[in-house]
Amino acid sequence: MNKLIIIFSFLVASSSANAKWFCEEAASEKMDNIITSCGIGEAASEDEARKKALQAAFDELDAICERSIDCKTNETLIEPQRNDCKKEGQKFKCYRAVKAIIAQTKRRAPFVRGTTLKPEQAKIDVTIKIDPRDLIVIDNGEVKTKPHCMSDLKPLSSAMLDISSRDKLENMVTEAVKIPFDELCAGIHYKIMYIFTRNGIKNATYTNFLLQGMKGVEDPSGGERVYAVLDYFHGLGQIEDHEWQACLDVIARTNKNYLYRLLPKIFFVEPSNSKQQSIEKDRIDTFAKLILDGKVGRPMTIDFDFGMELLLRSLKSYKSKDNPWAAVYAYEKFRNKLKHTNSAKLHSGLETIYREARDLKLKATLTHLMAENVQKSEPSYELGKEIVDFIESFKHEISKLDDEEDDDIALIKSYEANRQTFLKESGEKLGKNIIITHQEYENKARTNLCIEYQIDCGELVPNQERFQKLLSSKKPEKRENALELLIKMPKMAAKLENEIIQCIQDAMSGKIEDTNSLLKSAAEALAVIPTKNKEALKALVELSLRSRVSMQYVREQLGGNLEPFWVAELKNPNTRHHLVVIQELCEFKKLSKETCVFLTSMQKKDSPYFIKDGIERALGKCR
């Protein structure tokens, strides 16, 4: 009968090494705010042995926590580490480690040994199972775990518990370099590098061990080893020259699709002085020239446009994003080597830096560089999307600022100046990129963008002849779309005034489907001219009286041009619209002398009280 194996694993940072090396002697340690406790369990069944190992680990953690002021006082986050078991004779022997991270939050209840940590222990599955990736199937169908590190880890695990003096540290390093940095034993070296980084330790012997090991790595992208070593060097500050050269050699033979991960680790973009900055500039130059010489990347070397994209992503500090000096230095110095074959990604890299930068002069420089990239590019849909997003971002950023505060006023002026610079310096390629669309909604949005910022977008924005055709269409939606554009184009609307008036007449006569939205758009298009055509003004008043058009926007634009036509309605013997007309006149900011004279004479006539009251309010606009 086949034995059922249920599989599960707990994976946490730095747990790639097995628990055995640290727990064989039930050793424990406390480093800063982290306590690691270990337990050993023996039993006839593997599950029972695992349960005992877990209990022993928590008993040890309980004892340590009781003696530790910060652990007793503050909450702890429990992270179970991997479990290791082996069969010895008729029994199973299991090793289990538990990590407790001491938080800054005070405990809600006093710490009680044997009680406080019990709920955390209960959360852990007693049957600790194995990651299926750690299993191998033998020819006869038997399932076994993969082999683990075969080196003797006892001396090293003991030495790691105390590195408080130089001699003890050297002893630990001596034991460490005996352990090969291969797939099976890598976990112990990850642990050492973690300890060294946390404590700011840099040991020459161990550094040389790591450097020599990297030379033998055939494929730096195959696994985590090279990344972990570079991350270790990077975490200790600016890399020494001989170390950097060794790291560069590894980078040069890395798969091109993995470079983005390793490259940030060889540059130190947070220099504390000008000397350190000068060193990094020289290293940027060296790497750029290496790309130009065709010596970076596997299986095929990378081109310089791809390399610059990598540099823009890599030369950023996540601690001080607002000062991207290194990325700007690299781009400015080597941009003449670009062929702009990947302009969309270059723009994206520059724009990301632009958004994060705080220095206004630096933002202005980046704006020039982005415009230059557009000007030198071949138009593409991808670059068009980047351009549109960038132009629209200015309006969004400005909307978040207060135009009554001095600091914000300066930022608003800066954003407006940068937008104008980008629009102007991008040249004719700007519109040629924008007009490349895939969806109808993009056509409409980009047409509006081109109109708003007066960008030459070719046929995306209709010319006068095209507008005339649209405004005479049998389909109301075509006319309406054209009218909506003309509302944003006063000069073009003025040239097409007769056609706009004809749209209103066609709608009112039933020649085309009579829709309120079409009439509203036509009225607003006439208002932006602003029209003085008597037929148009009379039609607008009539539409308002029929509740077909809201007059607020039209009134604001046309003002006094409409007054005579409203007064004409008051002279009409049919009084059914008189109150509506008087209410409309009350909305004007100021009435003309002729209108005021007529209203005064009308007030003297025998009229209902509500008409007289309305006239009195309207006459208030005469003062």
C-alpha cells in the first residue's frame, strides 16, 4: 500500500539553510530584536518527533523571553523556521527553529511563561511537511528528500553564536570558508552575510572567499548566489575598487534579462562626499563604455539603448529618490550614443526620475531630455501613450496645489513652463506619435488633447472642409461630435458660424433628429464665437423658452447680445413667457440702458404683482 505523503513548508527570509546546522545542540541566539530558539525531538513516529521539537523550541523561547526585558515588555511576531528530521535506528530525530521578532508595540497583558506564547504555538501545523521541490523520486518509486549540505557545520554553528571579539570573528570566518558556497550549503553563507550586514562587519578573508567563488559561477543568473553576494557588498556601502572590478566581470557575463536585478547592486548612488561621487561617475563611465564595446550581456550582448534603459532603472536611490543625480549624469553624458530604438522605455525611465525629483532645475533639465528623445524618435504607439500620460500629468499635479500659497505658486509656474517646453521642443514628432491609436476612445481623447494644447495632430483634428462635411451629415451624432470639438476651437467655430446656425434650424424644423444634446452643443459653439447673428440669437432665446437649452453658459458668453431678443418677448402681447423672461434678465450682471427704460415703463402698467416684483429685481441690475 502506497504511503500518503502530505507536503507543506514554511519559508521565510534566510531560512534556505536547514535547521539542523543551528539546532543540533539546541543552541539559541538573540541579535538585536530577533530571538532564534531551537528544539530537538525524538520519537518512534516522525510526526511525534516534530511535535516534540516544536515544543522544545517554544520552551527555549519562553525561557529566553522571560529573561529578556524587551521580549517580556513588547509584542513578538513568531516566524516558524524549516524543520529537519532524520531516522536514527528505530526512532526519528527532528530539529526545529523558531524566530521571534520583538516589535515596538507594548504587550496588552503581562508576559507569563508557558501561557503567553501558547496561542502562537497552536497556530503552527504540528505536521511540518516538506516542500515538493525538495523531493526526488527514486527508480523504484520511493520518495526521498533531496540531499542536504554534507559539510560538518558544528564548528561553524558554534562559532556563530559569539563573534564579540576580533579573534572570535576570525575563528568564525576560518570555519566559514571551509564550507563550500554551493547549492546545498548556500544557506549557511546567506546567514553569515545577513549577520555581517546587520552588524556592519566587513572581513577581508570572507570577502576574498566570496569574490573567488563568484568567478567560478558559470551563469550568474542561475540562482540567488550572485545576487546575494552583490547585495551583501552593496549593503556595506561603496564597494572597493578591486571588489567592484570583480563584480563588473560578473555583470558583463550575466543574461541580459537578469541584468536589471544585479546592476543596481554595483553602484553606490548615495555618496557622502564629492570623492565618493567622483568614483561613482568614473564607474558609470566604465560600464557605459563596456556596453559600447559590446562586452555586456549573454547569450547576446546588449545594445546601448537597452543599456541606458537599465542604467536609468539602476541608478536610483530608494532612500533619496528626490536626488537622481547619477541617472541624470549617465543620460546627459552618453545620450548622443543613443539610436532611440527603444524611445518609449527611455521616456518612461526619464519620466519616473522626473516625478521623483524635487529640484526644479533638475526637473527642467529632464524635461529638455524627454523632449529631445521624442524629437529624435521614430513615432510609435507605445511612445505616444507615454507622451499623452506625461502631458496630462501636468494638469493633475497642478490641481493638487494651492494657487494662493507662494511655494505652490512657484511650483505651478514651474509645471506650466516645463509643459510648454516639452510641447515646443518635441517638434513635429509630438503630433506624429500622438495620432497613432488602437481604440476609438483614444481617438476622441487625443483629439481633445491636441485641440487643448494646439498640437499639430494632422487628420486627428478635422480641418474646415472636414467640419463642413460633418455639420451637414444626416446623422445627428456626427454633427454633435463636430460641435463638441468646435466649442474648444473658437476661431474655427467663427469660420463655420453659418453651418452651426443651420444645425439649429435643421433640428428645429425636423430635418434631422431633434435632440437636446445637439442643440446644447450648437448653442455653446455659437457662444464661444461669440455670435452676433440675429437669427442665431433669436433662435437661442426661443430654445430657452422651450426649455431645450440651459442659458447659463450662453448668457455668460453672449451677455448683452441677447438682451434685445429677451425684451422683444416682453413686448409680445402673449404674456405666458413674461415671468420667465424677467427671471432670465435678473440673471444678467448688468442690463443696458434701453432695457432698463423699457422695464421702468412696463412697471407702470397694470400687471400681476409677481410680474411687478420680478421687474423690481431686474431693475436692480441697472444701478
